[in-house]
Amino acid sequence: MKQYDIAVIPGDGIGKEVVPEGLKVLNTVADIHGGIHFNFTEFPWSCDYYAKHGKMMPDDGLQTLKNFHAIFLGAVGNPSIVDDHISLWGLLLKIRREFEQVLNIRPAKYFKGLRSPLANPNNFDFIVVRENSEGEYSEVGGRIHKDEDEIAIQNAIFTRKGTERAMRYAFELAQKRRGHVTSSTKSNGIFHTMPFWDSIFKEIKEVYPNIETASYHIDALSAFLVMKPQTFDVIVASNLFGDILTDIGGAIMGSIGIAPAANINLNGKYPSMFEPVHGSAPDIYGKEIANPIGQIWTAKMMLDHFGEEELGAKVLEAIEWVIEQGIKTSDIGGSSATKQVSEAICKRLLSL
């Protein structure tokens, strides 16, 4: 019996509603498999926790989390209690940075039964490998002077190490998929970092001669994701560009509420973290209308990370079947409650 120890952080808002549904699905696949077991340990770290303790997690929080196999996160943020920059940097981003979760992986695909805003979605299925530790989101910079003389400087940091590992991961992933990698760049407008990015991409693609490649500027690539998303397989992008492209991916699926994400630690020192993209949506918390699919798809990505890809494929198949049957929450055109969707997914899993 293999045991996976999972740190569970429901967080804020609808995270507290959808995380339990994701755990139900994980327990269901464990029962189906018969040879694995999930040991869940829940932590109440959230904006409510901050209101009581003045911090998003205890001082030894990272020390506590480091011994788990993975972290299953719901959502972070409730601006009516804590400013977003405090809640994010105090929990989500703190975990990402301190645990060296250097890649953020986000898939997007067309689902039958889920209305895409695209007239012709053409069964698109792509995945974005986003560099998650540096780039445009570095903390290097500052503000000086006041009033009309005030200056803000933000430095983008691109290292060869960080750029190479994102690209190598993308090429390795493409070898398991349809064999194509697209690079997102802007070397015609950003003078130093993007030509640097392009040159490393040219080097890495020589190591993978069996993989087809393309390179597009971020503005054109954003348009192409709307016009012809079916032509993309794996996209590798910097921190900011990957953030933009994955929101487009969620939008063309029909709802960012179903999009999952994985924050991957590559060196094995620390656990990776799995979270949906949708955020905490505190305005709908408690109404039983939160869409659990993003959290459940996130569970699928965690299964893949553990090497349980067959089980992960079954979870995605169950999600697709439930959506096609019209068992959906109101945000994607249905009338089902949160628990009804997850229960339908579990029931479908048991029949596969």
C-alpha cells in the first residue's frame, strides 16, 4: 500500500467549499485503485487566521509543510479582511518561493457540453509551462522621490538556469504529448531579456530534434490562442507572459473557474503545490454554487505528479462525461449545486 501524505489548505472563500469535494474524488480513486491511500492533514491558514493571529501562517508553517508529499490548496484572499498583497505574499507566494516551486503548469482544453466563447474551438488541447520563480515578477526594484519626481523601478530577472529548466520541462512534456513546443517572446520590444530567452530556446531545441517548434511574440500569440488554439500543444513562457496566456486559456474554455494549476518543485527538496486558478470568490461563498471542477482537475494533476497517470486520466474522463451530461454549476450554464457535481464525478469514476 502506497501512502501519500497531503497537506490540505482550504484557505478562503469558496476554497473551503471546493477542497472537500476534491478530497472526495481523491478518496474515490484510492478506493478504485486499492493499492494507494491518501493521508490528509488540514491547516486553517487563511485570512480568518490572519485576523486572529496577525499572520497568514505560523512562523514554523513552512517547516511543518516540508515533510508532506504535496500541498493541496483551495484559494487565498479576502480583501474585506486582509489586503491582497498581504494575503498572497504571506501564504501562496511564500510557499511558492520558499519551496522552490519554479514552474507553474496550467492546461486548457475544449470540453463537450461546455460552451466556449469561440465560434470554432476545434477541440483545442494545450498546456502552458510558465517559469514561476523570476522573470517580470522579481522583487528587485524600488521607489524613490515624491510627488511629480517619484520614480518606480521594476527589474525583470532572467537567469540561464531558470530559463533552461522551464524550456527543458516543456520539451520533455511535448515528447509525451503531440511533439510541439511554442516559445512566447517579445524580442522586438524588450531589448535584453527576450533576445536572451530566444537564444536559449534555440539552444535547447537542438537537443530535441524530434520536437517541432515555433516562436511568437506574446501579443501575436495571445491573438492566435483565440483564433487558432487547436494548433498549440505545449507553450513555454516567462512568468508574466505565462500568466497572461493561461488566463486566455481559461477564458476560451468557457470559464476560468474550471482551470487547474500545479506549482512544481523539480529538485525534490520540497513538496509541490496544486491549486485551481479561480481564486476565493468570497461573494459567492456559502451559496453552494461554487464550481468544484477546477479543484478536481487540480487533483488530477497531483495524481499525474505522483506517477498515477492512469488514475489521473480517469478523473479527467469523469469530468468530461459529467460536463457533457449537463451536470454543471450555474457559472457554466447549469443548475447543479457544488456537491452534486462532485458526487456525479465520483459516481462516474466508480463505473469506469
